[in-house]
Amino acid sequence: MSQETNLLHCYHRGCGKKYDPNDNKDDSCLHHSGHPVFHDAYKGWSCCNKKCTDFTEFLNIKGCTKSKHSNVKPSEPEKPSVEKCKVDEIIQVATGPLSNGAFLERPPFDAFQLILSPTISPILLEQIKGLTTLENDKPTDNVIQIGQTCKNNSCKGTYTGIASDEEICNYHSGVPIFHEGLKYWSCCKKKTTEFSLFLDQPGCTQGKHIWFSKSTGKKAQCRMDWHQTGSYVVVSIFAKKYLPSQSIIKLNPIHLTVDLFFVEDSRYYLDIELKGIINVEQSSVHMLPTKVEIKLKKAEPGSWSKLDVPRETKPRNSENNENITNLNSQIEAVDLSNL
């Protein structure tokens, strides 16, 4: 019993046996002289090449070095010193200024616009050639036919001969207004609730007869779509029977204007401020039988979240005139003068 109490514990890594200090030879202890290494689920010792993934197997790896037993604990490997941050310390991270070439300066919206020269499809030219031929076959001389009615609002005069040009035309120069059951003209104060009385209301303005309707210049309805690649933004306007010779596409780095004219005397107009900046010189236009394709070259890398940015624009006069014309055409459509 006294002999066991004299035994010492060996602290060499991988040994852990008890030994008699009086019987401690140079080859009594088999241990690992290195330190444990744990990397990518593997476990081993720095002093030998044996590795395993199981921790129990790691503990049972036999030592690779022989020496005397030692009851002195090995020193722990030094850990890198880490300074504790003060609680109230504010850490500021300063970034360097962006270089001048990081972003392009956005030019003004009203800068000069270059008219792009389009590449026109031969098929489109053939289609337009046939349509324009039909238009040219229509009579172009302004010959007034006998019985032709005056186009002024509320005038019921008809053309009977040259003398009709000298007659006084009584008409309404304003536009029809329908509000809360009342019907009247904006140019005079007479109001009525009956539509027939409204149509028979004499004109308040005197002038000359107008025998031909003015060009309506109606607005064409076209679908517009766009997509993008790494280098280009492609705008597609789906349209047929438009006239390449009269249609214009204008462009500056942030401003796109599309003005398409059609055979049936209608027009499509698009005027937008682009979301990104483009290279005008490397942009192009293709006029195809079913669409106009505008290929815009991006001036800087990146993806556009949308095609354009909203702008406050004043209503166009042509649109106001179009609304007035539509109202006038509704009144003329129910003209009872021929009854």
C-alpha cells in the first residue's frame, strides 16, 4: 500500500500512466512530444502522421516518442493576445473617396438630340409602297360636291353652287359641354336639357362655310416593351403600316423621342427620360414590318431597374385638340339636318 502511494502520475501527452520514480528509465514512457491538431474533422498529433476522425480512436493513438516519465505538466501553447474593446469606444471605418471616373455625370434632359438613321426592312418598304399607292389613287383635288354639308358646328348649310361660298355661316366656335344634365356650347350661355334642342340651337358666331374636315391627326395605339442585356437596352414598339420616311427617332444620352406616322393619318408619340445613360453613337434603330426596334448601348455597366424615370409634363395641345375633335364628331354623328 505504501508502494502505491509513492507512485507519480506521468503528464506526458498520450501516456498518463503512474510510475515509480526509482524505476524510471530512458525508454519507460511512450508519448507524443507534439500537440494535438484538429483540422477539417481530422484529429491527430503534430509529431506524427497518424490521423483519424473518431475522438476515441484519437485518444488511443500510441505515442511516437520514448523518454523518461515526468510528473511536470507540459506548458500550454501560447494563445494570441486579443485586446478587449472598450465598451464606450466608437470604432469609425472611413472609406476612401470614389474616383472621378466611377460614375458618369448625367447630362441635361434638354440637351441636343441626334436623329438616328434607321435600318429599314425591304419587306416593310414593299408593304408601304402598296399602301401609299392606294392613298395616292384617292382624289386629292378639293372639289366640292353638290349637297356637301358645312363642317362648322351646328351649321346646317349645304353646298348648292358657287353662291354658297358667299353665304354667312352661323356656327358655334366653342366645344360642346354636358354637365349635370345640361347641354350647351362653351362659346354661349344658352343651356338646355333636351338633346334635340341642343342640336337645333343656332350658332352664336358668323363666318364662312367650311366644306372639308381638318386632318384629325388621331393618336395611334401601339404596345411598347423593353428588355436588356449586359451591354444594351432594347426598346420595341409594335406597329404596322407606319411610314419610315416621316417617322423620326431622336436621342441624347438620357432622352428618347419616338415619333411614328401611319398611312391612315394617325401618329404614335413617345418622349421619355431614360433611367440610365446611353452611348448615342453606338445605338441603332431597325424598322421592321411588325415593330420598331431601338437598340440603346449602355454607357456604364449595371442593370436598369426600369426603362424611364417619371417627368412632370404639361398636356400636349394636340391631345386637347383631339378631345375636342372627338366631341365634335359625336355631335355631327347625330346631325338631324337631313331628316
